[in-house]
Amino acid sequence: MTLCADASIHVIAAVVDPHPGMILPFVLMLLAIALMPFINAHWWEQHFPKVALALGAITTCYYVFGLNNGIRMLHVAHEYVSFIALVGSLFVVTGGIHINVKGEAKPWVNCLFLLVGAILANFIGTTGASMLLIRPWIRMNKYRITSFHIVFFIFIVSNVGGSLTPIGDPPLFLGYLKGVPFWWVLEKCWQAWLIVVGALLLIFYVFDRINFLRAPKRIRDEETGKEIWTVSGWRNLAFLGLILVGVFVKSPPGLSEALMIAAAVGSYFATPKAVHESNNFNFHPIREVAWLFVGIFATMVPALDYLEGHSAQFGLNSEMKFFWFTGILSGVLDNAPTYLTFLAAAMGMHGLSLNDPAQVRQLVAAHDHELIAISLGAVFFGAMTYIGNGPNFMVKAISEQSKVKTPSFFAYLFKYAFPILVPLMGLVSLLFFSRWRVF
């Protein structure tokens, strides 16, 4: 999730072997996110920042005083600031662009919209595409929007769509900074992108067609197929461009985040009040994400460090294992450092160093299928849970702010992600990483 100028920070920081029991705060953080809205929603809405801070403080104190490795948490803090600078600035800037849709979309129009979003994600990132398109997505389906509309938006626009360029999703950008050629992702991953995006669009069309036929006949006859699109807030495209410039600024430290924050501030004050009101814009969604990810970023450190220190015990000796291990852990951990962890494991397996771009390119040339497995696993499985990738939570928060019902953590996982994504991931692993692979 983290897209920062000093993306190599994860592997430069000293990594020690934490006690496995220190993974418990991370588990508790995930359980709180999943269960507390059911147990006591009102209490959770009032106190979730305290829970995130308390659990994060346990891990931080352990690293600072127990392991004498405060520098590790400082690096994590920097990653968190970079993450919030990117996600927050995109939230503010896209909140100043109002795409108005009159009429109700037919299923094929919805599929076309999701396809455009999947392509756009590779140019402005999954976060940028999600923040720009989620509000018009809700408007164009306002008469019949359901949970599956939000879920498939997260699947396609917020995750899978961004697997063609390093700009598309943070793990791929980290690989680019480490030495993976910019166009390698497009060259090697387009077949998997086409298969998974195409399959998801086909499944969505079936669901949406059924949903469309259930809509009142008056809506189908009078509203559908008469979409009128208008866009206001064009000036924010300049601020969006400034954010993308910030993404690629590597030095001096802090300049990348400063550019993003400057873009957000400039956009907020330059956007007419009427545009913000049309988007029902406020800061509640980004505040929720900011507080929750304080806890997630801090508590996940022992899990990541333990994984990195014990990766050899998982027997990572095949592309299939790289795909599934990277994927499963990317669904519950930050997929960017998870990507780096397994890339480092792959490099070490061949006696290569992740800190040398020339050796990274050597891995690309000699063992490209291992890197394909790691790349696809990190990006595709980010859609498995709300915390798998940064935009997921943002889309959920904006949808709920717009009075759209979204699935709970477990409903998302068991009703949609498992039955839909896991079989597709099985197909990808069969076609690309098995002994019977086609590609």
C-alpha cells in the first residue's frame, strides 16, 4: 500500500527476529476491525482510534525498549506518513472533481465503466482511480445499487486493474525502484490481467443483469440508457499531476510528501464550495483510514519481520508457492513490504542481493516467472480483504457515507472474496505457474 519516495526503507532498516507472540496485537487489530462493528458499533465508532493507538503502542514499546530497535519503528512511521500523504492527497484532489451522471446505467455500461477504471488505474494508480470514480459509480447506479456493486468496484478498479504498470499498484512501484524495468510488468502480466479482469467483468455482468431485471419497470424504461455526463473541477487535474510528480521524486527526503500535501491544500482551497457539496465531501473517510492504519502499520511489523526471518522454513522452491504465499499474506498484511519480503527471498534463493539493481535485473532475465508470481500474488490478492490494499477501506468509507450498504469484514471475505477470487486465483496459478502452464 505504501508508495513513498524512499521505498527501499523496508529492507535497509535493521530487521531482528521478534518473538512470535508479538504478532498477537496485529491479530487483535484485525479481529477488532472485523468484529467490533457487530458487537458494539456505537462504541467502536467512538473509540477505534484509541484501540489502534493502544495496540500500536504495544508493538512500538516492544521494538524500542525490548529489542532496542527503535529505528525500525521510525522507518515504519515514515512509511505511514508517505502512505497517508498519498492516499489523503488523492482523496482531497479527487473530491474536488465532480462527475455528474443523470440516468441509470445498464449492465453493459457498468461493465464498460469498470473496464475504463481498470485501465485508468495503471496511469493514476488504484488509489487515484478509486477515489475519482467511486462517487460517479454510486450515482450511476443510485436506483439499484447493492453490496456487490461496491465489491466488484474494489476487485477491479481498486486492485486487479492496476497490475500493468509500476504506477498502478505500490508493490510494482517498489519493484521498479529496485531495478525491475518499467515496461516489464506490462510485457509479462498483461495475459493474467486480461484473464482476471475479463472473468470478473463477466461474473459482474451476470449479477448486474439479474439485479437490473429486478428493478421497477419504470426505471428500466425511463432512466436506463439515458446517461448524461458532466464534469466540473477540471483544475484539479493539475493538482493530480503534481501528486504523480511527487510519487517519482526520490530526493531530498520529505519532498515527495511535501508535494502531495501541497497539492491537497491547493486543491481544497481552489475548489468551489459547490463542487465539494455536490460530492458530499468531508474528511470523515480519510480520518477513519488514517486512525485504523496507525494500528495496522505498527502492529504488522512483527508479522513482517518474523516472515522475513523465517521465509526459508516455508519451502519457497516453486513459482506456485511464491504466488500463493505472497498472495495470502498480501490479503492481510501490507502488500508492498510483503512483495519486498518475497522478492528478497527469491533473490536470496539464487544468491542475489535485492540492494543491487543489476542483480535484480539478473533475476528478471533468468527467473522471470518467479517475479511474475510475486507481482501477481501481491496485486491480485490485495482484493481479498478490506485491509489488503489502501483504496479498499477508502471505497468502503465513501460508500457508507453515501448511505450505501457495504458487506462486513467477514461477509466480504466469505460471501464474495472466497467464492469469486479464490477460484480465479486457482485458474491463474494453473495457467501460469503449474506444470501444465500455458503462459
